[in-house]
Amino acid sequence: MPFAAQAVPFDEFLASGKILDGYITSDYVGEQFVERLVHYVLSVPSGSYTMAQLSQLLEQLDPRHQVFFFKRLKETSPDSLKDFAPLYYGFMNEFHSLLFT
């Protein structure tokens, strides 16, 4: 079944802190995963996950997809970035500043 047609159990991934091995099979699937993750974190009620859980999940993604997560978060909901500031700055400190110019 194509990835786009699958339900992604983000609640389970966040609770376990683990993305299933082999779940993200290509760059395209990684980008789609991130797009859907952004939508998920912006649409679930506050307290459905912690920043530590989200951080643990993001750490398993390719660094390009980590950057893409924050880019899409900023594009989708610029005001929400303040809610994700500790996570954002924690991850962005790891990357070269030229990535964001």
C-alpha cells in the first residue's frame, strides 16, 4: 500500500520514541512523513505529546528531514514556532548556520 494511503500512528511513535525500522524507505517517504508529522503536532490537543518525545522521534530522522520539519512548521504556522523554540534551538545548534540563509 502506498505511504500516502497509510495511516501513520504518530501517537504510538511518540509514546514509544521509536520509528519502526524500515518505515521510512526513501527521501520522498521521509518528506511525506515530516509533512504529516507537522500537521499532527499542530492539530492534536496540547499535552498529547511532550517536546522530549518529539525530539526523540526527530533524532531518528535524516538531518535534512529534521531541518525540513522546522521549515514546514514555520511555513505552516509561523506563530507556533515559539511553542517549539527549545526544540528548535536545540536542533538548530547542531547545523551550520548557512543552511538557513
